Amino acid sequence: MIKTIKLAFLGLISLAFVGSAYADMTFVSWGGAYTASQQKAYIDTWSKGSGVTVENYNGGLGEIKAQVEANNVTWDVVDVLPDQAITGCDEGLFLKVDQSHFIDDMVVKPVSECISPQIFWSYVAFYDPAAFPGKKPKTIKDFFDVKKFPGKRGIHTWANALIEMALVADGVKPSKVYDVMSSDGGIDRAFKKLDTIKDHVVFWSAGSKPLELVSSGEVVMSLAYNGRIGAAILQEGKNFEYIWDGQVLEQEYLVVVKGTKNEAEAREFVKHASTAESLALQAKYIPYGPMRSSSIDIIKKGEPYFNTGVDVLPHMPNTPKRLRRSVIADPFWWADNGAEVSERFGVWKGN
Amino acid sequence: MSSETLSGPILTSDGIPLKVSLRKAEKRNKIRAFLLVLPLLAFILITFIIPIGDMLARSVDDRYINTVFPKTFEIYKKWDKQDLPPEEVYETMFFEINAAKGFKIGKASTRMNYSKSGWKSLIKKSQRKFKKIKEGPYKEQMIAIDKRWGDPLYWKALGEMVDPTTMGYYLNSVDLKYDSNKEIIAQPENRRIYNHTWIKTFKVSLLVTLFTLMLGYPIAYLLATLPLKYSNLLMICVLLPFWTSLLVRTVAWMIILQQNGVFNNLMVIAGLIADENRWKLMYNETGTIIVMTQILLPFMVLPLYSVMKTISPSYMKAALNLGASPLHAFWKVYMPNSLPGVSAGGLLVFIIAIGYFITPELVGGKDGQMIGNWIAYHLKTTLNWGLCAALGSVLLFVMLVFYWVYNKIIGVENIKLG
């Protein structure tokens, strides 16, 4: 009895989370220009695309867990971050999918058996050249150097990427960052480096904020999602410069939720969305980097590739040259240590 | 009347004793009344009682992990917690990891990771490599696969989950934890975040309640005493922001209060502050308090107004007639009469403020985050719903304590919404 009521209650919750009518298939993503690019590249090009309903969410596995536990799954395909892809696959929230068609074409190994590849995006520093009439910052070291480049910095309110960047700025080789983070005192070292800019930071939590902060001059440089900077430059004609050095790349995946009532369609959709062509097509509308090597080749051949008729590769985080001085975020490390480091970051912020 | 008729039962016209007949009718009425409130009862049960019960259960529930490692934990309990556990523990663990099918082990490792970061990847990695181990002894071979198997800290962290119920989540929510012998100790200093956040949450909520009262009282007074045509206009001014989206209002404040925002610009232009000393009014605790005060103001004004509306103006006139100074009359006559509204508004604002989450998330920045933000973080990112439930239960408990204190001092019967 209690169990039935509990199920009914969880069902109610998941209804509240979703709150929309049943459709052929529901695709859930982050919204904005990003989802718009997915609509054009994946949904519009799919034979059954007209039956796809798109919804937005704010990340996290909370809603998905509630739906699966209540056995009332209304989200069929979800766009997730890698640590969610790992945890969700481990906890049985996602279905395992066929990976044979892309597995040999990936820039990095897929994090779990549940994922289909999407894009790389990155946390990257940027500035308005007008703020630096003389010497301009070139490296992440400069971002952390308030003596050489005085002024406020914009950083986000959570720990991901900041730890990695602090270590690279402190002289750790990008490829060795996670070794240091796993070793004794590695995290202390990162926080010590963060201490040096603590009195010079402005925190942001919404992705559009860093662009405003830099435009209004409230900060001289800021971290941001590379796609947001790219969109501001390519579509709004803003004059921003990237500091690619020390950027932290994050991955983005599609997963099929376990218990979906449209399993066949969902599987077909993620397969269609992860072809080299689909991934390359997305880059026409947003400057995020496709995760398949052959998609990069398609873009290279097609330049000027962006829909406004300009080159898009200069705005891509994962060109070979940039990857040499980049950290590729390790979702396994964060799945292990995320909670602990986040609490510590909370203490650091508050004191 | 003779004594005979008194001793016999009183009968109704159809011969049934009156008592029975009455009871029957009453019973029917009771059932009817019950059926009438049944929908409400079911609604409260499904949306209120069961979720809270579920939350309380989750906050101490540790059964799952015990279904994955039942034998290991049994043997583990006999271990003296010195150095490393004996071969027997390794062996049962080895077999129980291998036996756990599908996502069972994933879920278990997520739980283990809450008490020691690293368990998750250790299990995942080992699971693949365990296939190479054909026979015992297992201890050395497991340590050879990953040296973390030889780290006592990992083993000691298991101590808190060997029972089907745990207080670990509650301890975690007040910056304590179990050590390997299940003694309660403090979290390491650089992880003590929750007590600090609790205090901040209550501080911010109390300040917001106080500020809304200070701002809301005069507004409500004007609303209640002005002639109708002015008070209507004023009422619209109070309600208009109430009808505007929370996000819109929050973002508007961000534009006004940020360092290069409207407010600071005006202050600099007016020469009141120097350009390089602009006030930090946003992305910190100050920002959270300012924005929450504005957003919650209507919740204070409306109860105040509805109570003040019922205070007859003749009371004040009488007091003044009898020679009281205006201030004295206000303090002795008007103020006590408006107290039920103050109580209602204060409690309402405080309760809403204590669980606030979107506004602190957007404007809190450095140190303006509240406990709601941590609950959201664990709910969505770490999936540590046990900790969420514990934090939520503490919040509920503290609320009940506040309510109890409030009832003792002021009395709940004094709350009035009009």
C-alpha cells in the first residue's frame, strides 16, 4: 500500500517536473542557442523529426532519477554532462547503446557504455582588448597574475575547471593536472593559487553574465563558456579575445533514459544525432567542437563554415594546436571527488 | 412519573431504543462528514504526509548498501580496525563485487563514495580487473590491482554503513562525521560548510523579516488609512511587483546594484563615492538580503494591511482625546492592535525566506548562498538524496522549534490575516 502511494507520489513529482503533454518523443537539453543548433542539426534532419518535442532543463540527474524511480519516464533522450553520464549509467538510469559506429572516431574515449557523442565545450578566459592598451594577457598564468594585469576577474561559483586552471597557472603541465590533483596536497596547492586572486574576483553563475561583466568593464577578464564568447563575436560583432591557454574542455553527451516508452525511436535518434555529418552540421550554428575527428575534417573542408559565412575553426576549443595547452576535464575524478571539493570550495568562497 | 418508566429504555416510535437509533444516525452523519473531507485528507496524505515521511525515512536509510555487501559487512564488524582488514574481508568483498549484477554495484559505489571520495572509481576500475584474479589469497592480488585496496582509510570509511540505518547524513548536515570506530568527530576544517551556511541562512532570513517589517509597516499603515482613491493606487504599486516574475525582478536588481550598475553610477556622478571605491552591493550576502527583502515585501504588507484595516480609527482618536501624545497613543493603542498582522507577516516571510534558493543562487555570488543552494546541489549533482533529506529534515525541525518558541511567546492564536 505504502509502496503504491509512494509511487503515485513520485509520479506526481515527475509530472510536476515535466508538466507537458505526451508526444512521440521528448528530447531534453539546455535551451537557448545550443538547443536551437541541435534542433537544426539533429531534429530537422531526422526523418521522424516532426514528432520530437524539445524541452529545457537545468542539468543534474534529479528529474531523471525521480522519473525512473516512479516508473513514469517522459524524457526519452537527454543531453548530459560526462559526470552525470557516468553516475546515471552506473545507477541504471540510462540504457546502454550501440557504440560501434563511432567508437574508433572519437577524440577521447567515451566515458560510459550509455553515451552517444556530442560536443566539446570549454571553460576559457577572455577579455576585451580595449581594457589592455599595452601588453595583453596571453596565458592562464596571466589570468592569475594580478600584479602584471591588475583588475577584477570574473569566475564561476562552482569548483569545476577552477582547480585545474589554478594548477596550470601554478606551472603544472596540462597533461599532469589530474595526477597532481590526485596526489597529497594537490588540491591545497590549487586553493593556494586561487587565494592569490580571491580579493580580485567577481562571481557569476548564469552563462550570459561573464559577457556582461566584461562588456560593462566591471571585470577586465573573465572565464566563460567558449560558445557564449563565440556567439557574441560571430553574431553580435563583439570584440573579444580568447585566452585558449589553460582552457578546460568538458564533454557533452546524449543518453537514452531507461524505461522510455519510445525506445526504438530514441535509439534511432541518438544514432542519427551522433553521425559525423550531424555533429559537423551543428557547428554551422554554434562554435562548439564536435567530438568525432571526422567531423572536424568536414568542417575544415567546408570553411568558411559558419552560417554567417565566416570561419568557425578559430572559435573551436578542440583544434590540435589548442589541445596541447588544454586540460580535458576528467569526469571520473569529479565523480569521485566532486562533493568533497565543492564543499571545500564553498568554505573558500565564504571566508 | 413513576420509577418504572424511568428504569426501562426509552423507545422511539418504531420500537428501537432511542440510544441505538441516535447512535445509528450519528454514525451515518460521521461517515458522510468523513466522505466529504476524504478528498482533502487524501490530498494532504499524498502531497504532504507521505513526502515528509519519505524524506525522514531517506535521511536515515542505509539498507541498500547492506543488500549488496551483507556478508562482507558481517565479517567487517568483527575486524579490530587496526591496520588492514583480514584476508577474509577481502575475499567476501571480492565475491560480492563480482556477484553484484548491472547497476547494483554502481549504486552501491555511489553510496560508498559519500563517506570516502575515491570508492567510486576504485570499484569501477577493480570490477574490470577482477576477472584476472582466478584464486586466493585475494588480499595481495587486490592491492596489486589498485593500491587503494591497501589504504586503511578506505576500509575505515565503510564503518559507518554496516548498519541498515545511519545517522551519518544528519551528522554530515551539521559538519560532523563518524570515525572508523563509529565515534562522532568533527569534519576536517576545510570541509566545514554546513554550520556556517545554517547560521547564514537564519541570519539572512531574520534580517529579511526585520527589513520587510520596517519597510512594510508604514506602507501598510498608509494603505489602511489613506482615502480610497490614493490607497488603491498604492495597492497597485504593492501588487504590481508581486505579479512580476521572480526572475525578472532578480535580474533587474542585478542591473541596478552591480558595481558598474545604475546605483553606483549615480552615486559616482553625484560625487558621493569615488570611482574606485564603488560599493559592492551584488554577488554577496548584501545583495541577497536587498533583493530578498524587495521580493518578499508583499508577503509582509498584505497581512499587515488586512489587520490594520480592521482597527477602528476611533481608537486612536479616543486615545488622543484622553491626552496621550501621538507617539504614546500609537505605541499603546495602535501597535498592540496590529500585532497579529506583524506575527502573520513575520512568520510568513521568515518561512519563505529560510528555504529560498533561486535568488541567492543568482545574486549570492561569493558568500550569499543559503542552505537551499546546497540541497539543490546534492539533489541534482551528487545524487546524495540521503544528505538532502537530512538537510531538509533539519530545516523542518528548526522551523517547528521556531514555531514552538513563537507560540510560547506570542501565541499562535494571535496570528490573523484579517
